Amino acid sequence: MPAGVSMKEYLKFTSAAMLAMFAGSQLVHRYYNPLKDLNYYVDREIKEQRLRKVDAPEGQGN
């Protein structure tokens, strides 16, 4: 295994790192609620894209 560590130690560290990552992710989602207002941001971006498409001069833009 890498750096001369046994397979048991490697798996223990990998499991602990994964558990910490999952716990941190859950904590962030509970504390900051990133998906709470997702629909608002999606709708706003769609409206902005439509305005950019309408406002673009001919020959420029898709």
C-alpha cells in the first residue's frame, strides 16, 4: 500500500475520511440550506438568459 502502510490502516483512514466528508456535507446542508431557494435562482437565470437573447444585436449572439 502507499507509503508502507498496512491494508488495515489504509482502509481505516479511508473510512474515517469518507465518514467525515459525509458528516460535513450533511452539516452544511442543514445549516446553510443550499437547496431551499434553488427554484428562485433557476427561474431568475432563465429570465436573464431570455433577456440577453432578446437584447443581443443582430449578428452577435446565438
